[in-house]
Amino acid sequence: GVVSSFLLAGPAPSDELDWEWVGKDTWTAQSMYFVKGQRVDPNAQYVHTPGDTPQDMAGGFHNYAIEVNPDSIKWYIDNWLTRTLPKVNGVPFPSQAGEA
């Protein structure tokens, strides 16, 4: 199937932050991140639409955002915070994602 994505990537080897949607499942979005091209979290974080109210995300327009802060990364759908990745000492953190 088709995977659509929205991503922020830095210089190679790149840090990456993204939203992904698998075409066969329009009810779920996935948030993922990579540090220096390596996946840190072995599992994607699956989000079942804003507020966890089931809906077909392909049925209308939605706003997706990734907020990058020095101490955290936050993923949003329609202004609903779906995931927060805090910066923790000793754990790889995608601090260069989105840098040109």
C-alpha cells in the first residue's frame, strides 16, 4: 500500500521527526523519530484520531504539527497533543531534525 508522510529532517546522517499514514488504515496516524538515521523507539506511536474519538481521518481536513523545543518534541492533530518526547540525559534525542 501507499504510505503518506510529513517529516522534518536534518543534515546527513539525519535526525528525523515524522507523521505517517498507511493508506489502508485511514483511522490511525503514526508518529516516529530517528536520530542520526537510526530508529530509537522500536515501535511507532499510533494515534487513533483527535481526542481518541474514532473517525476516518481521510473524511475531512486536519491540522498536523510537530513542535520542536530544546527539551521536548510534541506531536499534534487539530491542536490535540498526541505525544510528547522529553529529552532525557543519556538517551538519543533528535535535536537536529528540521535544520537545514
